[in-house]
Amino acid sequence: MSKAASAFRLKPVPFQDLPGWSLDDPSSLWSAMADCRNYLQSVKSYKAGALGLTAEDLRPLLELASQTAPRNAAEARSFFEGETRPFLIEPTSSRSGLVTAFYEPEVDVSGSQDHEYRHPFYRRPTDLVDVDDIGRTSAALDPSYAFALQTDKGLVPYPDRRAIDQGWLEGRHLEIAWARSKVDVFFAHVQGAARLRYPDGRLRRITYAAKAGHPFSGIGRLLIDLGEIPEAKISMQSIRAWLAEHPDRVDEILWHNRSYIFFREAEVDDLSRGPIAAAKVPLIAGRSLAVDRQIHTFGFPFFIHAAGLTHMDGGRDFARAMLALDTGSAIVGPARGDIFTGSGDEAGLLAGAVRNAADFYILIPKQAAERFV
């Protein structure tokens, strides 16, 4: 077992011990499970994480799901009760896990640059390479970097957010669109996707294509450490409000996060479905989870219970079955997750207030579960 996988224990528990399980309705997961099954059949398998669960462990569950259509919440729960076994993920370094949330923002943009629309969304540059595809040819490149700049002398870190904001990519015709606000662009980077609304009413979608490679550094933590926002009041909304009140310090704060995201364009075929994320299937609002890709494998079901996270379920503690369909550079650890809340401003309000301790249960298909008992 790898170091990452040994940083936690899996404790088998019965379904009746999952807080809130009897009230959950997992039936909306069926469309995402069908999407995962189709991807595994027609494209390729998901890479296994350090836990050791593989796409082959997942396939039988997806096949069985394709043969059923739950008529209600009870039948959906019964399917998981019959075909999977829950395991509580117990991190050895902390008492509980942590959930935050993300959403798909909608940003007003223009297809051309002018005095109002000045801040670009960029496509992936051609000189940005995947380190794993060509091999790590430079000892100076930090092992955490999955992307780098290809040079005659080997791989070096790609220019960071500050360098790109100051013009590193200008003149290369990589712009997808221009936004009014640098802050809007930044938060689209944090979310990893956005819907773009053009002046003529057209709606397009951009999704994650690659990143410059630098580690993610949260500006919320920076503002807390600087004494600008009390930790108890930190949220996406409070961060945005602070940036609006301090326009002269926007670059200082945003450049603290050296990570930079590049996008690809996608049509908005169905507004009821979320963006296609790292698992290459559309996200489902409230049911899709971003996880640490180094530990977990896409497509597996989880059950998340977060006592005190009540604004998403009408005052009831958050307790939902979810699928691992995305990842992110800030999502690090065995019991760390990001809940996708949907698209638009309302989803942003939901996401911005989520930072809660949580219990993570992974629902392992029964045959594979025997390896962990």
C-alpha cells in the first residue's frame, strides 16, 4: 500500500449506521452511472488511485445499474444496500474529513477585446506539456508538477498567474473570450468551468483543459492570515466583497495563487446537465463529488454526512450518496471532497458558504469489498 493510501483506515459499517441514509434519495445517480459505464465501454478505463480500487471493480456495479430503473428513493437505496458495502474513511491525521463546494459560474463576455472586456479566458498553449507523457527530464522540476514548459534544456515550470496576467501569452491568439472582471476570470479558474454569456444572448461553456502546473494556494487563507477577514466569516461572497472594496490590492491577492487554468470550449446542449469534468461525464448538481485523484478512482459512489451543513437541505444535515466525478488541486486527502452545487448565481451562493467537517463513506462493490475487510 502506498504512503497516500496508508494515511487512513477503512472501517466497515452497516448501512443502518450511516447518519441520514434512510432519508436520502440516490435515484438521480443513475444517469451519471450510465454516463460512466458508456465512457468505460467506448473510451478507456479510469486510472486507479492509491486505494487500489479499479475500473474493473466498478464495472459490475455499473452494469447492474443499467439493468434497473428505481421507481423511488427506497428502491434506489435498496440497490446500493444489495450491491455495495459502506466503509468509513478514517484519516490517521485528523478526526474527520472536510467538504467544500464548487459550482459553474456564468460570466458575461465578449468575443472581442475592447475597453470594457479586457480579461481573457485562454485555451491551452502548445508549449504546455503533460509531464507523464514525455517523462520527467529535469531534476529541478518539482515532483508535484503534472504540467510544465518544454524548453531546449528540458522541462521547467510554466509561467505562473502573475506572468500570464502581465502578458506572457499575448499575441498567441489563444483567447476564447474576454470578461469585464479579472475577479470573475479568477473564480472561474477556481471552479474549473464556466458558462459564457455573450452580448447577443449566445451561451457557451468552457471546461478545464489543463493548468500551468503550480500548486493551488487559497486566497481565503491568505486574507485570514493577513487579518483582513475573520476565519469565521470567510466565504466566496466575503472574499469577493473584500476584493471589490480593495481594487488596488486585487493583483497582490490573486497573484498569491500561482496556479493558472486553461480551458476548452464546449456547446451547451442541455442546460439541465452540468459541465463535463475530469471523469469525462456531465456533473449532477448536489450529487457529484470532486476527490483526491491520487487516492480515489472516478465513478465510485460515496456517502457524505456533514453535521451542521444545513442550508442545502432545508435545515437538515447534509447526508447524500454521491459519485466521484471530478478532482482539483486543492482537494488533497482521503476524506476531502468538493460538492458540485450546480450552475449560475444561486448555485454560487450555495457553494460559497460550504466549509464543513464531514464523514466520508465509500460504497465499494461487494466483490471488491472483500479485499478491505
